[in-house]
Amino acid sequence: MQMPKQKGILTVVSGFSGSGKGTVMNRLLSAHPEYGLSISVTTRAPRQGEEDGREYFFRTKEYFEQMIENDKLLEYAQYVDNYYGTPREYVQRQLDEGRDVILEIEMQGARQVKRRFPEAVLVFITPPSIEELENRLRGRGTETEEVIRGRLAQAAKEAEAMEDYDYILPNEDGGADKCAEDLHRIICSEHFKAVRNKERIENFKGETYILKGETK
Ligand code: 5GP
């Protein structure tokens, strides 16, 4: 009996701006390069050190709106005055080929993904405390006070949405490697869920005649 190949699992990772989720994602991908990481499109300006096509595809508002119109995005959202969205094609192709894909997106997008893909796994990464979150955000030194305030207000809103997620994953200080491994374990376990193994179950059921000593 040939075992069917499972489709890839779509995992959504969210967390407050400053939760350290970016570091967790980097650690996860260097330890497990087999994951496909979707690169989003955004209308925000690149931060120092960011490169087009690596952190994001940096595009104009007009370009982004054209993508919405042409249904090129799996999900999108406006976040602190900018658009962010996931290009549909890459994600769909990877999943069809059986590769697990991770989207690092905010909560409005996460909700859209869950509606379209009910079997997607939603993971919310939390910092050790709210005070620590504010310190990290200010310590980054890359944003203006106005942007920082916007992000803190957004974090308060996002806290309301935590219950919509399947997993709450703490990223304690210095624990980005552990957090990345925990995330990897979550995704590994998801592969064993019965709902993801329907074809396998059917194959077994279809061959139980052997156990009964019957012929097909
Ligand atoms: P940042 O500007 O700090 O890179 O990202 C701001 C927020 O946008 C983060 O919470 C990040 O997860 C989210 N984000 C990044 N890409 C996407 C995307 O494609 N879709 C959505 N909905 N959110 C995104």
C-alpha cells in the first residue's frame, strides 16, 4: 500500500510588534530550512538594512491596490497606515507540493486565513510582559515616537484577538531558540492529526478485507 503524500501545513505566526517574533522566525528557518516562508508585499518604506525581495517586496500603494483587484493576495490588511499582504501563488504552490509554509502576519490577516483555510494553524507569540514589550520597541531605535505609539495602541487591540489563535507561545528573554523549537514541535504534531490523514485512514479501511481473510 502506497501512503499518500500529505499537503503542506499552513501556519500563521502573529505577535505584538516587539514580541521578538522576527528573531524566532530567523532561528526557526536556520535550524529548519525545509519550511517555506512567504515574503509579503508592503507599502511601508524599507527600514535600514532591509532589502527588497528579502524582508518584503516594497511596492507603491497603486501597485498594491492593483494586486488586490487582480486577486493576487491570499490575505491583506492595513496596519498603522500601510498595506501588508501575502502573495497567493507562492503559498498555494508550496502547500500543493507538500511543503509547510509559515506566514508572519498580523491578526486581521490571520483571521482571513483561518476563514479561507480552516485547517491553518494559528500561533501567537508573546513577550514575557507588557513592560518588556514597550522596552523592546523603544530600544529598537528605528521608529519615531509617533510610530511607536501607534504600535503600542495596535498591541492593545491585538491582545483582544489572542483567543482566536490555536496556540499561545511565550518568547521569554534569551529564549528565541527554544521558542523556535517549540514552534517546530507544534507544526510536527499537527501532521499527525486525524483530520490531516483522511486519505491514509481511507487506505487502511479499504484494505481491512485482508485481515478478515477475504479477497478483494
Ligand atoms: P513591520 O512593519 O514591523 O515589518 O510589520 C508590521 C506588522 O505587519 C507585523 O505584525 C507583521 O507581522 C505584519 N505583516 C507582515 N506582513 C504581513 C502580511 O502579508 N499580511 C498581514 N496581514 N500582516 C503582515
